[in-house]
Amino acid sequence: GGGGDNPCSMLGNNAYLLESVGTSGTFSVRARQPIVDGTLHPFLLPDDRFSHPQGPRQPLHCIIDAASAIDYMAERVYGKGRFTYEMLNKVAQRTPAGSRGKVIIPFIHGQRVPYAPQGRLYIKGYAPSKDKKEDLIRAAMEGVAYAMKYGFELLREGMRKQEIVEAERITITGGGAKGEEASQIRSDVYGKELINPHTEGAAVGAAYIAAAGLLDEPVEKVSARLFERGIQVSPQKPTLIAPRDENIKLYEEGYERYLEVLEEAFKNGFEQESLIYSSG
């Protein structure tokens, strides 16, 4: 297609601040210069004629496990092949925000940032005799949201240094964007609105790049021309997800707790007795 999935998705979704949630999870922003801090990937958008005032760069943060961390937990709670993502989102709604005190560090296959090749799933506050299965599912979703916020804060710091105005909304894409409750949790954790354009952004972005090459025009001019002609890239209207006021403060405190548990996990070398059961 002429570019990586995240750069193409940035173009295809016409996004300024993009969150992509699939097996892994990424957060990226448009920027004039790369953010060189040793933690972010310095992507360049595929079209070198790109003239958006925020620039052609795409600093990106990535966590290794997003939806895969939720799947990992669900397999241990319900058994492999005995759940759907839709089911997990409904199950998570039955547990209050904060998952009754449970905190999950979702480092199933290690982690890039913070650097933790030894990282494994780490749980705090789990009591097998008292807890419900849905508590663990929601805690996994919250853990992923906290891990994503960790990267979002790194991006924010770089954006402030470049005086980049933060977008009011975060454009979301990927399979994880289809989860209603998981997306609501992330909106609450970030304290920002999420917008799901319901497009196959990477494919659309690749198509824009191909058209730009054929027409010898910048990508944003090609996409604007399609918009002016009323050509829609998705039959669905965008979905807006707003943070719930009653959860914003709770999740701010939850994120601080997550950082404390993360520090504990590093001190313990992520070693922990296995407490997770399977329904068999």
C-alpha cells in the first residue's frame, strides 16, 4: 500500500491524534519533527508532499498487548474458544469502574515502553474466593487503557515541546475500537472524547496514496476532492464516545494506583504465583 498500517490509517481516517487498538495498541500524533526521547517510534507519513501545518511526522507509542491481553485473561476465566469480544464487553458492564480494587498490568509478552522484556501479566487485589469473573475481564480492559495512557502522556510531553495543539478528540480505529464498553473505559481513563469513523482507515489511506501517485497530487488534496464529491468511505456515521464525568476522577486515581503496581511488578521481577483459574 505504500506505507505502514499506522501511517496509512492516519491518512485514511484524516486523524490528528490516533489510537489504534488491535492485538497490540498504538497512540500517535501528527507532528512537524520527530519526538526523539528514546520511547517513541519516529514514523514519517508516506506522502513527502504532505503539507498539513502540523507536519508530516507521526511519533508513535506502542504496547505489545492490547486486545491480546484481554483475550489472555478471558481464556483463563472462561476457557479457550468459549467467549466472544461482544460477550466480554457485556460482561465488563456488570462490574463497577475500578473492578472492585483489582489492577492488572497487561504485559503478556513483555513490553516496549516502559522497557520490560521480562514483563508478564501481573495482578494486584485478586481474591479467588470472593471475586467474580467479570471483575477480571473489566480489570484487563482497564489495564490496557492505563498502559495506553502511559504512552499518551509521553506523546503529550513531546507535543508540548513542539507547541502542537492537542486535538479535542481522539480518532480510534482497529478491531478493539468495536468494543463498546472497552472504548468507553478508555474514554473515561483519558478524560477525552473518542470518535470512531467506522472506516478501514489503513486501506483507505493506501488508496489515497495510490491515487496521489497516479494524479501527482498531495494526499490531502486527493482526499478533499473525494469529500467534495460526496464520496463516502464508510456507510456508517461516526460514533462519538464521551467520558463519563462520574468516572474521570476515579480513573485518575486508578491510573496512579496502576503506576504504583507497575513499580511493584518491576521490583518483584514480575514474579507472582498463578492465581488465575480456568473454567476448563
